[in-house]
Amino acid sequence: MAEPKQENQNIEFKPVLSTYNIGDIAFIKSLLDCENINYYFNGENFNLMRLTVQPVVLMVQENQLEDTVNILKDTEIKFMLLSPERI
């Protein structure tokens, strides 16, 4: 999914998880796209150039945060961070 559109700039996005794994990123995208979750991966393009320098952070529209955590909590992806207070 592309960066948030101009009209969505007043909507706040919150971090959900971070990962270095491009396979996890693709898998997460497919899950969230199927559920019509508004998201973007902060640092995704930089990660492709310098794989282990900085993790990619999944950013989700604030009002879809709980739904996103519920979608991802039972997956077996190898992400680094899923905020414990949201599980």
C-alpha cells in the first residue's frame, strides 16, 4: 500500500510492529489489504538498500489499531516488536 494520501494527513497513524524481514512485510501487507486496513511501512524503501541498519515500522491508522493487532497476534511471523499493551 502506498503512503497515505494527501486527504488522510489529518488522520493519525500509530506504530504496531517493526521488522527487518521483507517476507514478513509482504505477508502483513496481504493480511491488512484483505481487511481494508489503512497502513504504511515507515522505512520500507531504505530497508531494501541497507537491510539491517534500521527496522521497517508498520504504521496503522489509529482507529484501526485494535483490529490490526487482532489480525496479527496469531500469525507466526518473525517480527521484532508488537506492543505488549495492545495484545
